[in-house]
Amino acid sequence: MPALPSFLIKPLWTQFKALIPPRVDAHPLGCHKPRIPDRLVFDKLIQVLVLGAAYEKISDTTCSATTIRRRRDEWIHAGIFEQLEQIALESYDRIVGIDFEDLAVDGCIVKAPCGGEAAGRSPVDRGKQGTKRSLLVDGKGIPLGTVVAPANRHDSPLLRPTLEKLARFGFHLPPKITVHLDAGYDSTTTRDLLEELGCAGEVATQGIPSPIQVGKRWVVERTNSWHNRGFRKLAICTERRTTVINAFIALANSVIVIRRLIREAWLTHRWDARPLRRP
């Protein structure tokens, strides 16, 4: 059974393949061993992302774990994962439209049993190693940017670099932006930052419990759930390097955006294709 259905993997691979730079064979005799096809390695990386299995478990006679890691690092160095995420977001914005007027930010702590650059003592897991993802989403829950940090970092200092992810969209931002935050951001520093960036803020008050769906903040919790439930690699972070973690997050975000784009197109087509009732 494939890690992703064909209606997702086909457009994902088509765009990913177009971003792979041409390979120059520098061997003087041109007698290298046959190169493992990029599509095969890409499918292995999708399995690692979705299933969360180790590279050694995914490898077989067609592709070794070393080849998967080496090709992954080549693609990270070429910036392909970030470009793929950017193209997916631009396509969604052009076809459906990103809701920039209502943004939500929240942090999510996951296990990081292998430690690494983005690991720290988790305050929610008895001090074990953990990683925090500070996630920015639009009004519909589309992931716009993620900042990775150790689990012992507070959400508030991560707010500025998370909101700065909006710079990838250039001058397409509306004049009025409202940022929805939970009580963990309830501070003067947060309000001063929002005022500096020219954004309005709806921040929950500490000590006053409220249902998560009382406002427009619940969509970021749903997207965090999409990350953890749909991509096992993000739920239990076993990568030690931040660049690799960001690459897998960008790939997961691309899958989410493409899935939502296909769903919106299907619903629109279904609605338009309904036969008219006769009077």
C-alpha cells in the first residue's frame, strides 16, 4: 500500500522532478554504477515522512539507506523542498486564495528521542528530549511557515520569526491583518510586537478558560493535528539536524496544501456540475 494516494503523489512528484537540477557526470570514463532513479528515492522519502520508519527499515535491494540520505541532502542543498512548498502556496493563493486577514500562531511540542540541534528538555514529557514547532496558518488552516526550536523555548520569543515567514509572500498582504493567539502569548511584549508589525491581535487572557473553537484560533490546532497524525516523522522527530527537520516539514506542508487545493477544486466542480432541478 503506498504511503500517499496516487492523486497526491503524482502532482507532487511532477513538480518536484521539475525542480531537480540537471546532474553533471564528472567521471572521466563515464563508468559509474547505474544511478538510482530519483523517483524511487522520492517515494522512499515519502514513506519515511508518512510512516516515520528508520531509513534502514525503508531501504531494500532497490535503494540503500545511504543513498536515501545522500540524495536527501543533495535536494536540501539545492533548496528543492522550500521551493516546492513555495510553489504549492502560490498555486493555492492564485486558485483558491489565502486568507491573510486572519492568521493564527501556536506552538506544538513533539518527542525528539535522538536529541540534536532542535532538541531540549520538554516541559510536558517529564524533561525528556523534545522539539517545538511554532506554526503560522491562515484563516482556513493552510500552513504558511514554521519555526523549529528546542522544546524548552517559550512560545512568545518565537512569535517574531514565525510572523516573519510572511515575507515570502512579498507585497500581496492585505492592509489589515489580525493575529489570533492563545493565553501563552498574553504579554506586553507580544502586543508591542504586533503593533510594531502593524497587525491587530486577539490574544486570550491568562486565567480565563475558553473553548478552543470560541474564536478563529482553532484552525492552527487542526493543522498541528494534521502534522502529527498524518506524518509520523513529525510526531516523533528522530532527525538531529535542523535543516533536515525543516525539509520534512516543508514536504509535509506541500502535501497538505495540494490536498486542500484538490479538495477545493473537487467541491467546486461537484457544485457546478449538479443538474438543475426542473420546475
